[in-house]
Amino acid sequence: MFFHNDDQDYQEILPGIKVKTLVYGEKTLLSEFMMAKDSQLPLHSHPEEQTGYLVSGCIVLHANGEAQEMHPGDSWSFNGNQEHRAEILEDSVAVEVFAPVRQSYLPYHPHKV
């Protein structure tokens, strides 16, 4: 199955934070995050493992009492139920994979493989 990108279907989940589910299968879900400068992802956790890649911009990720400034090309991985948060220092784009499929993101896009 293939999916071609478009500029639709972004959902604002927090002020300045938009997500679009690109595609998902039985075990993984791929999403794109558009994050505005000075927005925040508050401390949270979820049962899914989360692996990400910063495409553009600059963010600070916080987990396990540690803060890391991330730049384009940097990546991360959070275990399921691991608390984490983010500060958005510049307009940024990240691509993330959730495993298993993050059910709360399924309504955002109809593309399934």
C-alpha cells in the first residue's frame, strides 16, 4: 500500500501542535507533527513505544530527568509508559512511529495498509 502526501488532515491536538497520521498497519503507525515555535508538549506518557526523527527546526526533549536539544537529523526513542515532554524552540517538523498502533491517532487519517 502506498500513500501520497497532501496538506490536509492535520489535527491540532494542543495550541501550536498539529499531527497527521500518514499511514498505519497492524503493528505500527507513522505520524507527522507540525510544531510552532514556543509551543509545548506537556509531560505525558502512553503505552506505545515512540520513535522519532526531527526533520526541521529545533526542540528540547525531556525524559528521565534529562533534557536534550534536538536538531534536524537527530532522533529519539521512548519506551511505552515513559514520561516525556517537549519545548519547541523553532517551528519544527518531526516524524514519529508508534508501536503498537496508537489508537487515539486512528481517526485522524483514513489511510490503512
